Amino acid sequence: MQYTLVSDKVSYYSPVYLGNTERLTFSDKAYTLSTDTITSLHFHRCLEIGICVKGRGTCIIENRAYSYSAGDIQVVLPFQPHLSNGDPDDPGCWKYLSFDPYKGLVDGDTTLCSLIEKDVHFSGVFSKTEYPQLTEIIEHCIAEYDQNNKHAHRYASLLLQQLILELSRIPFPQNNGIRARKKSFAKLLPALEFISTHIADSHTLTLPNLAKQCFVSTATLRRYFYTFTDMSPQQFITQARLNFAEYLLHHTDHSIAEVACEAGFDTLSCFTRAFKRHYGVAPSVYRKSDEE
């Protein structure tokens, strides 16, 4: 596995809303990645697995940059900052599987979550030549969904359990920082969970309530957020709400006023100003351009 260390300039982490994520989700279409220069990373609570179906480009996971090409797979652990882009001459095109280890693949089964927390420390871009056992598992998972096979979801779940076991056996450099990063985000996890489940309630999402979830003082919580996300708690909440609003604009026909309310903005004007400041256009213009 080949990678290079990237500049500290790539340090802005943004939470991503993936919808009401099921235990296991599959992107039924291939995504062509942006060719823009990567200047910020995002993260989410899911384990994300991708396979490059064509093209090439760059994937950054934490402070490591990988070059990828068709046939490579990508593994990103929960809460790892990451982002990928495509080569301008041959943009990368990916299909993704993601699952929430905190929900488990089967009701009441927290085995995978425990395994990921304790033993899976290696992520990155894996080539078929170097890691044939990993790419074969992902190819089988994708094929199950592409071919709409009977019991595809159940079969893919079993394959992913095998994948986690394979990942747990890969030795990793002690100084790669992944274990430290996971422990760091674990401290924030209760607050992140609370934000996710109370995104629309501005009266509940207060600093004292967030600190209470993590059993720390408000000053300590502020330090956690600045250390692990480069944002204050309020900046993080605003970013999470904007990402949720963007998701609603993409995937629902709710009015702009309804989107503002569901995303936790007190007024439509407040939402419009924040959205325009972040995305450069008003929500209505953003939705219209998305439909064209």
C-alpha cells in the first residue's frame, strides 16, 4: 500500500448527513468524483467501502494521500476525515457500500462494532494485486446488488463480516495515528450522536446539554471540538444542519421553509443567509441547479 503524507492545510473537517442510514446501504449507481482540488475533508459514522469502476484520482484519508485507479478499493473507518477527487483527464468513478457498525448488521449483534473499535486500525486504498482477498469480497458484494440476486442483502452482510475479519488481521504501523484518532473521536461520540438525533431542536442543542452527554465540562467539550474537528460546537452544529438541509433539498420535495425548519434553523431568513454564505447561492437556486 503506497501513500504520501499531505499538508496540514487539509484540516477542515465537516460532518456529513447520509440520510436515515440503514444497517447496510448500497449506491445503485456509480458516482463520478469531482476534479476540484481537495481543500477540506469530511467524516461520518459509517464504515465506507468503495470500488473504483473506472478512471483514476486521489483519495485522502486523514493525513495520507493515495493514488487510485480502476479496480482499487477504498476502506474508510467510522469518523475518519477523508475525501476523494478525480483526475481531470480521466475522473474516477466509484460504487459504494456503507454500514453503521453501531447498529450492527443483525438486530442486537454488536460484535462488528466491538471488533472495529478494538482490532480494525487499517484503512486506505487497497490494490487487487496486493490485497486480492479484500477486493474479491467487495466485488462479490457489489455483484450481489448489481445482479439483484435473491437474498442479496443477507449475503452481502455475511461477506462484510468476512471483510472486517480480514481487516482485523492486517498489521499496521504503530505510528500511523489511526488508533489515536479513533480514541479521540470516541470521546466526542455521545455529543455527535446527540446532535444527529436532535438536529431540528435548537432549544435542546445547547453546549451544557452536549457536555452532559460526554460527562465533561463545557470548557473541555469546546476543547474536544476544536482539537478533533477544527470547529467550535456551534460551528459544527451549523455545518451539520447545512449538510442536512442540502440532503433534504436533494432528496425531498419539501418547501424551502420546511427544509429550514427540519434542519433546525429558527427562521427562513436565518437559513437562507447561512446557506448562501456556505454554498454561494440561495437554497432555491441550489435546488433548481440540481434539477437541471
